[in-house]
Amino acid sequence: MSTVNLSWSADGVIDSYNIYRSASPMNVASLPTPLATGITTKSYSDNSMNMGSNYYYRVGSIKASVEKVSSEIRVNLHTISSLAPLLFASAEKGAIFDFNNLSTMFQDIAGTIPVTAVGQDVRKVQDLSGNGNHLVAVNSGTAPKLAYDSIKKVYYIYFDGSTSMMYVPSLNFAGVTKFSLFASITRELTTAQVICELSSNYNNNPGSFIFNYDAGNAVAFATRGSGSYPTGYNSATITSSVGGTFSVITDIALSSNKIKNFRLNGVDKTINSKLDNSIVAISSYPLYVGGRGDGTLKTKARYYSLVVLARLASTSEIQQLEEVQFRDYGG
């Protein structure tokens, strides 16, 4: 169970308050039975919450037997894991990894030895999309390790910038032109590093993409079409000194602004540089995480979550994912 702490203000003297809660938006004309009545303070703690859902609250202020009901608030208690079946409800292509969910992690590539403690090698992370795009160590010697963030109170997997690297052996993105990428990551070096890359080197493989840190304070996303640089590329770059929760929404069939949104910690960021060029659908390649497929551009960073979805995420989906990522992993 989880706890939601509510507090509010009121004008004048109020006799008491009612608390209303629902799993869906409430109609003031037909409110559910109150969760609590006779509250005489301007706060309430709901200790009966289950992670994995949205909850809606209203407060009724009672004075002289007349009740006035507040506007509604939504509390997002989803996790990356609980959002997975909602995001992939129509069997969309892609993959979703929740590095705070130990039940999805294994010490061996075969997936028979669970990860149970900080410091253990993580050689397999299950894909929660239902597509079977599991993330595995490139070989037994390249596993990142499970770690724990004592401030944010969440687990993550740690890539050491030297040996650690994982991949999805074949991510089926054939024919995809619209897709969304979400990642929560904190880097420890300001060198050029690959966060994730579709294919061993997107420069050599039409129909691939890269999400990476440039040297310094830049984060970039790019797709490779046909032709040489720059006419064969679509790309966008924003400023980010360390990391956070990233959202990249891409439609490479558009004539311009192909990278529709590049967001950091829930805010659309100013794109510092941009290319809008050839239209080539994405293809199926391995998806490398933590470095380039040839072993270069290794990432020294904390990975909290990663989502690759073969469609444009809706505004509400972006909002929910970012709320979960920022709540659990921070900026």
C-alpha cells in the first residue's frame, strides 16, 4: 500500500470536510460515497492506495449543512511496469524496461538466476511490452550492475563506461516512421556517449537512429536516412548538463520538424540545432544500450527506465510517463 497526503485551504470557518476518491473522473452531480467524513483539519492521509493506477480526489467543505465541492485533482500512482500494458495495448512494436523492477532482471542471459541484491551483475532485463525484445548483455563480461539510489529510493542499473553494454538482439521496427522514446538516465561524464542506438553504427545503416550525449552539455537524437551527411540525416540537439527524464517524439514522414518534441523533465526544450531531410522508414536492427555496437562511446551512467514505442505517444501518455519518471527518478 502507498500513502497520498492531501492538504487544502479554505475561506472562513468550515464545520467539516468530506473526502471523495474515484478511479475515474468524478461528476459533481453524482459523487461516490465519501472515502472519509467529518474531517475537521485541512489535511488527510489516504493510506489505502495501490501502486499502478490513477486516483481522483475532491474535497467537500460543509458549513451549515451545505456542501461545496472542490475542483478535482489526479494522483498518478502508476509505475513504468504498470504503464506497459496500457502503452502496448494494441500490440505496438517496441520495448519497455523498468530498471527499478527487480522481478524483470536476471544474473544470466538465459534468465534463470534472478537478480536479488545490489552489486550483482544484470545480464538480462525482460521487455514488458509483450514483444519479447529482452535486453541482454552483449556477452557475459559486459553486464552492468544493479545499484540503489538511497536519495530517490529506487533501483537502477549502472553502466561503468568501460566494460558494461547490453543490447536487444533484433528490435523489429521495420517500416516504422512514427515513434516515441522515453529515458530516465543520469550520466557521470561529459564525454560523447551513446545512450541507445539502433544498429551497430547509425552512420552506416539507413533506417536507424541514435540517442546520445555529445561532448559537453548537449544531448542529441538523430535518424539516418539515405544519402551522406547532412542530407541523409534528421537530428535535433538540446542542452542538458547531467541528465534527467527525456522524451523524444518523432515523425520522419513530416516535411519539417520531424523531431516533434524533445523534452527534458516534462518541459519542451529549445532545439539548438536541427536537420530535416530524407524520409526513410526505420528498419530492424539490434538496439544497443550503454555504448556503440563496436564497443566505443561507452556510457558511464545510471539507467532508471527506457521505453521505445512505435507510434506517437498521446499527450496524456507523455504526461503520465513523465510524471512517473520524474516522481521516481527525478531530474
